Amino acid sequence: SDTWEWDGASWTQMSPPTSPPPMDFAALAYHPGRQRVLLFGGSAPQAIYNDTWEWDGTTWTQVAIGVPSGRGGDGMAYDSARARTVVFGGRFGTVYYADTWEWDGAAWTQMATSGPSARYELAMGYDAARQRSLLFGGYFFDTTARYYADTWEWNGTAWAQVATTGPSARKSPAAAYDAARDRTVLFGGY
């Protein structure tokens, strides 16, 4: 449950008075208007979390619990045009989610239950030039493992599939928006 900050030259371990519990598969995004980093969900060997935390540079504060349902491996992106943090998907044990939630700085609202199929370990980012949250890939397992190679955009109201060709199917890639070139960059995955 350690917290680190990068200043452009080196990492510094922070010593907040409170912290979220130790976890992996949590989602994290920065909200510039609130000047806070938002953390949601995550898992540990004996737990799945459904709490929401904010980091202000000094301390973590728990700001919500209970909604959305607990999950790990969900995708998260900050929509700067609408000042909302968007969360999609994730997994709790054998339950995979295909729901979309938005955080307005005070509460979570479920926005959609249709769009991309249920999955976890997907990549999300926000395309500021097109004002869309972008989702790529992910993983689903019931009796067979399924890796996805589809690309979707969330406009704040609905999901639309926008590409059927591109990178190969994978889980756990990383994505970020390059504002200088108006491009979303995808790297790695399994």
C-alpha cells in the first residue's frame, strides 16, 4: 500500500497518514479540476474492493464505498471535456462486468450497460482532440480464454465500436494520449 510520486527526475516514496489497503488491479486517473488522483477498486488475495479514494499530494481520503460493485482490472480514463472520470468493466472472481460508470467528483452514476462485452485488464485513455474515452482489448474467461482486439469510443452517452483492425488481441496493455500529436499510444500486453 505504498504511494510514490515522480517529479521528472526521480521517484519519492510518500508517507501519507492514511492509505488504501494493499492491492493490485486498481484503476487510477488524475482529475485536473479537482487537482486529485482518483483510485477505484482493486483486489488482494482475500479481498475485492469497491471503495474510491482521492490523493491530494499529501494524503489519501476515502470518498465513496459500495458503488460500483467491487472489481479489479477495470479501465479508467478522465474525460476533460465533461469533467468526469469514466470506468468500464473489470472482474470479481468469475463475474465479469460490461458496465460503464462516471465519477463527477462527488458520486458514481451508472451510465450504460451496453457497449463492449464484459472483460477485464483492458486499456483506456481519453482522446482530448476527439473528446472521447477510448477502450482497447481485454480478457474474458468462462470455459475458454478470450482475448479482445476491438476498439471502442465512449462519448458520454453511448459506446461505439470504431475499429476492427489494429493491434493483436491482448490483455493488460497500457494506453495514454499524446496531446502534442493528437494520438493515443498503446504499448505491450499479453
